[in-house]
Amino acid sequence: MLRPLLPRCGALKPLSSQSSRLLWRGARWYSLKPEASTATLRDIDPTKLTITKTTKPGPLLKKEDLVFGKTFTDHMVSIEWDQTHGWHDPRIVPYQNLSLDPASCVLHYAFECFEGMKAYKDKQGRIRLFRPDKNMARLNKSAARIALPTFTDRNLIDILAEFARLEARFIPDARGYSLYLRPTMIGTQKTLGVSKPGSALLYVIASPVGPYYPTGFRAVSLEATDYAVRAWPGGVGDKKLGANYAPCVVPAVEAMSRGFQQNLWLFGPEQYVTEVGTMNFFVALRDRETGQRELVTAPLDGTILEGVTRDSVLALARERLVPQGWRVSERKYTMAELDEAAREGRLLEAFGSGTAAIVSPVRAISWRGKLINCGLKENEESGEVATKMKDWIEARQYGDEEHEWSYLC
């Protein structure tokens, strides 16, 4: 921060240990006062959590009537931050509107990041989170990339666990249903200058959800998209920022108008396959020379989101498919390679992966005026790998298989 001082003549006086450096700029002297060290700022402290329960509990919808992200629970988490003190005491309060100054930097310069995660109810009625450490690590990476504050992962996990327990009545007691948690961080400083925000808000809301697609676990069709890109080298495609999502809506609407459910994002003159819609993308191929089966997804090169479900699929594939002779690869591959594999009968299946849908099987991809079949027969809705991955991941999410990925609240 630059602080103007009176012009000085002659020699400068020695600076005391409490003084800051001086900088001459624009015919004026400025004092360079360093910001307070982040080490001195308060971290999120779950022991300071206070809970104010609503006096007007909302009704519960039948699980069959739930639409993804349309219904919300009675409460929310709210934690403020400022550059002087750090994180304020966390609160759980009744669900309510936010109050923001019209000049808040989030509204003008997109200082916003978020996470998507879920809480599940097991057969004993206990509440579980799925790999929350991964979500917290990614939220911190996203926040740091856009100059928002960070925190100790475990501290927020403890608060999320308390929040999920409080909202337990909203979690449908059925397989395929859960409580979707949306931790969100925004810059709240009142300024029209582009600079590091001096204040921020971290809040968490929750929505009871069922299957992401109303049609359930059924294959979708994609439109390969190369006239618009989701991410690019050196950008922020590997961070979960709100600014990454709005530009993708128009291409998605255009694809849907032509009868496709999602975009398959291609990149560069080589038309590398990257992601599908808002999910990571996997394909299962058979090697032309050896016949070996290979599960392939794009590498984390800075343009690919580090999906928690993506990581889970890869870990399960290495644990359970590799012993069956599969090869698991994180490598670049092109749309032309998929087209060739499909023509030769070597494209076995394709699917997207993400928190909302877990896995989403793909039936066909439209590319350069033709429809590429992704290995499913007419009466099939999912391939072997996609089906197994859904079952394997859900077994850990719902506690049927005790595993370190399942965090018991």
C-alpha cells in the first residue's frame, strides 16, 4: 500500500526499525507499508461456531419431487474475513439473503469460487461426507488463485459436518439421494479498483437432491464443440471459479437446440478432447495391436478441473481394473482418434464424471456432420465400466463399504 508523504529536501533521515521503506514515484515520496503477515491473521476456528436455529422450518418435499438445486434447507453457514483480523467466528444461521454493497468486488470482477460436495445417509441413519479433504484443498487452491483468503482444511470440514448433522432431516433416506453442499467464497470489499479484496465472505448452503438428470441413469448424446473453448493453457480451467461457467451456457443451449444434452469441449487445431459439459470425460478403448483395454482421460495440464470423482474413478480403476488386464492412462487424445477407434470397433464406451451425476454414460458424439457411436447397443444405457464405477463409488459414499473416503460426521 502506497502512503503519500511530504516532499523532503536534503538527506533522508535513517529509518527506525518501526518504519517502512521509502519509494520515490511521480515527484513524491511514498511509504511502503507492508500488509500484515497472514501468519498473524485468525484461521477459521470451529470451536467458536455458534448456531441460531430457524423459527420457521421449511416443509420437506417428496424425494420424487426434488429437482437438482431448486430446494434449499433451513440454515446456512456464514464466515466473514477481513485483512486486519482474518476469519471471524463461524456462524450457522437461518437461510437468508445476502446484503452486499453495489460496489462489492465480486459483482464487478468475479472474485468468486465454490465447491460441490454431498452428504449421504447410510443404512444406520448416520451422516457421511465423501472425500471432503479433496474439496477443501481445491477450494483453497481456487481462492488463492483469485487473491481470496485461505484456511485450514480440517477446520471447515468440522463445520460442514456440524451443518450436515443439523440439516439431516432434509437428506432423503434412499439410494441415489443426498444433500448437495455448496461452499462459496466471494470478495466483498467495496471498490471499483482492481486489487486484492480486503474483505470476503465464505458461506455454505445445502440442497436435497436426487438423480442429476430427470431421466435417471441413462446415456446422453454430445455435440463436439470447437468454436468455443472451456479453458486454455495458462488460464484457470483447473480452478472451480464461477467465471468459468457462465461462458459455457450459450454453447450448451445451442447444443441442446440441436438435440444434444451436453458439449464435448475440444481444444486447439489438433482437437484434443478435454471435458464434457461441467464434468471430466473418460473413454474406454481397445488397443489395435495388442487388444488390451485402456481407460483414458485427459491429463491435469492446467486446463482440466481436478475432479474429486475423476480422482476416485482413476483410483478405483487402478485398484480393480488393472489386475484384470486394463491399462489406465492420463494422456492427451484427439477427436480423430476416437472417430478412428469407433470405426474400427475399438471404442468400447464413454462417460462423464462429476459430483452431481457421479458418472453419466454417453451414447453418441456429433462431430463434423456425423454421429459417432460410443459402443452402447440400442437397448443399453450404460457400459460396463460406467456401471461398475457408479456402484463402486456409491458403495463408499453410502457407507456400504467402509473406506477412508467416507467421512462419518
